[in-house]
Amino acid sequence: MTKVRRVISIVVENESSVLSRVAGLFSGRGYNIGTLTVAPMPNSQRSRITIATQGDERTIAQITKQLNKLIPVYEVVEHNEMVEKEMVLVKFPLTESLADIEVLCEAYNGTIVNVGVDMCIGMVADEPCRVKHFIEASNRFSPIEIVRGGVVAIER
Amino acid sequence: MKMNGAQMVCEALVAEGVKTVFGYPGGAIMNVYDAIYKQDGFEHILNRHEQASVHAADGYARANGEVGVAMVTSGPGFTNAVTGLATAYMDSIPLVVISGQVPQMLLGTDGFQEIDAIGISRPCTKHNYLVRDIADLPRILKEAFHIARTGRPGPVLVDIPKDITAEIGEFVYPDSVELPSYMDVPKVEAVDINAAVEAILVAKKPLLYIGGGAVLSNASDAIRKLAEITQIPAVETLMALGVMGADNPLRLGMLGMHGSYASNMAMSETDLIISLGARFDDRVTGKLSEFAKYAKVIHVDIDPANISKLVAVDYPIVGDVTEAVEMMIPALEGKVNGEQYADWREVLARYEALYPQSFEDSDEVIKPQWVIERLGETLGEQAIITSDVGQHQMWAAQHFPFDRPRQWINSGGLGTMGFGLPAAMGAKKAFPNKTVINVTGDGSILMNVQELVTASEYKIPVINVILNNHFLGMVRQWQTFFYEERYAETDLTFQPNFKALAEACHGIGYDVTTKEEFDAALKDAIEQDKVAFINIQVARFENVLPMVPANAALNSMMLPKIANPDKGEK
């Protein structure tokens, strides 16, 4: 069966062992984790875990069902119609043109967030494929370090 | 009421109706043992190894359907218990296991006898808890029992740091649990039942495929009724033996790797599988792409994750199997008659006649299958049979006439050698008036043989029937068939004097080489009412047949040699 990419949001009890339960389920059953993002949900005792994964349709269905069996899991959402964003921070040397870097960042709805003595940091938050393209484009400015975050998604 | 955490544990166990706890003390759990010393609400059995404690609690739970309870200390006490947890997890057995943990101030410091019990047990428990606050302890214990016994049952571990069991807190045992994220029993949907019923009415070759879930759900009466009114033939998995009853004319036997010819042929030719609490395990299906190629599938399972996990399901029914079957019965009653599937039953009857579950008996040497049949003739319905894992387990499954569910107790999913003796002790504690026989081998019995001492001390007279072929028999069988008879590390010719070993542990032993000696030994062992070893020299190279080789199609069985009357064979 063909593999599909899927973003899954998991609403969980905000407790110390819950992330290991979720991550352990993926590793123990041989499921793939592309990216993983966790944060507490505002004004609640719950956290949201967002995982980008891939697998065939049967595997994706199993992932959802197995996650639902975990006791501290309240809700599992397999996203279809969603707004999806991820973030990247890139550190450039100031031997490159600051103006050119800024133009590049702005082309991807980003900006320069910090300028130091000999380096600057650009930030982009956009859809995963756009972030990927931004990273490819930024390679011409000799990036020192690239830090990419995981996906967050919200159903439309 | 104010009390310390250790007393809370005892109070909670009493509140849950626990009569027997199997366990082993140690540093981190000592506070609880001090509280046990001061109470008389339940009995504690001191096993001689933590693995045996969990298996004993497991055997107890399998025999009577209640939650089994075991108690162990931290570190090695807990790690010894892991095999027991995994065994119960794979077969969905309700257990609560309580482990001591180092005091919280030492957590994460590699303290003496510290191990991450929550991390290790996560994949082999239904749920687990590390108690961090005495205020949470009563709620957690209540939840542990609730989670263990509801939905798809399973083992729950409660790991309690030593400072928590010492700390004083307010004990109010909750009346109910509030677990909004936990769905215990999904309700069976009538629309799903109707769809399944329609499929049954148009099927030509339907087959009931009964699994361990039918035992866990106590669905035997309902399933027998369903079979009776529809006259649909049935196969049982290793975990479901007894649900239909051995002499039920609709029962074709066990299916799978060592299933009967008729069962496996039925599964290969059916056009509608009615799966009742089974999970399409690889030992049942054989090669998946060849499995039941002509069949639509109705799958009743309490665990939605089992549906379409391995085999695509056409008619899913999520919920308790008893409830689902009881909804099917009125919908089918009067709409099907005995004639509808008569042709199908006739085909299967021919398969049964062609290769009945048989073996070639001998006058020179005891055949292991003969021992099992003799046990069945002698003890029948009133015995509980446990087993270890290997050839003896399969022979017991094939040849003992199980009449009722929970009469057969074995480690099916994990296949744990060393399960049989402690599980038999648990079953005997649950049913002291039943004869409990552990059918075992000369390999398996040595794993947890220390429990002879426990059984003697607590007067738990279980009888161990050792089918002794001086081999690790099932592995030897595979070596014969698939490894050109290279018997790597399976020859167990060097072995203890089993009779003397039993006697050294205050039990009774018998060495048996003839059928007459076996009959005499079994009769004497039952009369003596002591833990017993009946050590039987059986045919050394006997194989378990039929056999579907691993990952072969279910209908490509290796069969016993058929006698050819034309050549003067009989």
C-alpha cells in the first residue's frame, strides 16, 4: 500500500509519563515519527501533542486506534482540513549581506529576529514544504546553524 | 480515617474483595508487608520467585474471572515480575501488581534496587502508575482495579515509593472512578448487528471463529445458543477451548498451527467468518495472504484496535462479545433453520472423518497423547488443566475434552515456559475442591520449579504431569522438520531426579514408564493430596501433528501418516 503523510493531534492529560507512553507506542509498534511538538493547552490540565507521521492507510488507522487506548489520551484527531505551520531559525554570518538575507526571510513571510556582532538570526514560520524551500534557499548564505521545529496544526 | 500508605494498600485490597495475594517482600515494599502482618482481611502466599507470584495471581484470575493481585519489591523484585506482567498482558488477564519503589528523594539517582518500573512495564501493562503523593493513593488503587477488569482486561502496575507507604494520609476509598479519557466498555451498535445478521442469512458456508475474548466475557452460554439455533459450525483458538464444549457436534476443534484438519480446512473454505473475541493471531492465520481467501469477515471485539489490524473486516462490531451475541440471537432465531448450512456441515464432516484428531498408540512406550486422553477419561469436567509451553501444551489442547470455559489455563500469547506450576497454584486457590493438573514438560517444569516449596508450605496440592521426552520437544520438532535434525541445545538427557526433587520439596514423586503405573500414580497423587510430580517417560521423538509450518497457508498441513489398509497397515 502507498504511504501517506498524516498530521495527528493528541490531547492528553498533562502528566510526566504521558509523552513516553505516546513515543513508546510509536517505537514499540514500529510507527514513524516525522516531527513531534508538545505544549500545555491554555487554561487546562491537558497538553496537546502534534505528530507528523507517515504510513499506509492501515498503519495510520492503527496509530489512531492504539493512541486512543492509552489511558491519559482524551482525543486523537487525524487532520484532513487543517492549517499547518512549522518554524525554523537560521543563524547566518555577517560576512553575508544582511539586506539579502532579510529579503529572503521576507519572501517566506519571515524576518530577521536578532543581529549580533558577527551573525544574524532569521526566522520563518510557514507550511512544512515552504520551510523546506526556505532552508534550501538559505544555503547560499552559508548558514552556521539551522534549528527546525515540529509541526503544529489546527483543523479548519 | 488517618493511616499510612501501607495500610491504605491493605484497606483498598480488602475493599476490592481480594482474598489472596501472591508476593515476595523486600526493602522498598517492607512497609506494606508490615501492614499485611497486622491485618487478616486477606491471605498472603509467599512464592519463592516474583515471576511465580505474578503467574499465580494470573492463574487465579483466569480460573475465576476476578482480578489477581501480586506484590513485589523494587529493582530485581519488579524485573522478575515483568515476564508475569507480559504474560497477562498478551492474554488480556486482569491483574493488579503492586511494586515497591525507592523513596522519592532517591528517585533518579541510581539508588539501591532502583529501576524505572514505569518505563520498563509500559509496553506490557494496560496502564501503570508511579504514586507521587499520598493523597492520590486511594484513587490510584481504585482506578487500577477498574482499569484491570473493565473493557479489554489487562494487568495494571502500581509502583509506590517507600516514603509514600510510610506517610500518613486521609483514607477514603472512592465509590467510583472518574476517568473521562478512558472508555471501559463500548456499547454494541444495533445497526452493526443488523448488518452482520444479514450477512449470516445469505452466507452458504459460515463459520464461528471463537477466541479468548469469549472466555473473558463469559460468553459461552450465549455462543452455544447461537450455534444451536443457527447450526453454524465452530472452531476455537487455543485460548477458547471449552467455550463450545468438547462433545458439541458443531465443534470442529482447535484451529491454527496445530489445529485439526477439519478446522483449518473450514477456515480455508468458509465464505463468512464470524469472529467472536478472537484477534487473528499469526499462529491462527498462517500465511495472511492465503488466509480465508473466500470469506467476508464479521469481527466482534471489545478492542477497536483489533478490528482490521491484520485481516480486513467487512462487518465490524465493537463491544462486549456476550452482549453482541445476545443481540444476534433474537435477530436470527426463526430465520435460519438446521437445513440452511447442511451441505457445508456435510463437507466438514467428511474432513473430520478423513483426518480425525488421532495418534498411533503403542504398547511398548507411553505416547504423550495417551496420557492426555487418559487424564480426560479419568478426571473429565471436574479438573482444571494448566500447562507450560511446548509440545505438551499442544497435546493437552488437542486431546483433553474441555467441557467448559476457564477449565484450560495456558500462556497463549506470550508462550511463557514456567507458567504452568504457579498458574496451577493460583487456580487451586480459586477452586480448592477441583483437581488441578499442570501438564508440563521436562524443559518447562524447571522454570519456576522452586514453587514446589511454596505449594507444599501452603498445602496447595497441584499435580504436575511431566511428559518427559528428554528434549526441549517443540524446538526439537522444528529442528527435525526444518533444520535437518541438527539438535542444537535441545537434548535434555541430563536432568534431575524428578521424583527425588519433588520429595526434597516435601511433595510426592512418581516415576512412570507404563500405562498401569500412570493410572496408579494419578490415583495415588489425588488421594495423597500433596503437590506431586508424575514423571512419565514418553515416546522421545513424537511430533505434534497436524502442523502448519510457520507462514504457510492454513490448508497446507503436515499430517500424521495415514494407514494404508492395502499395504496391510492399520
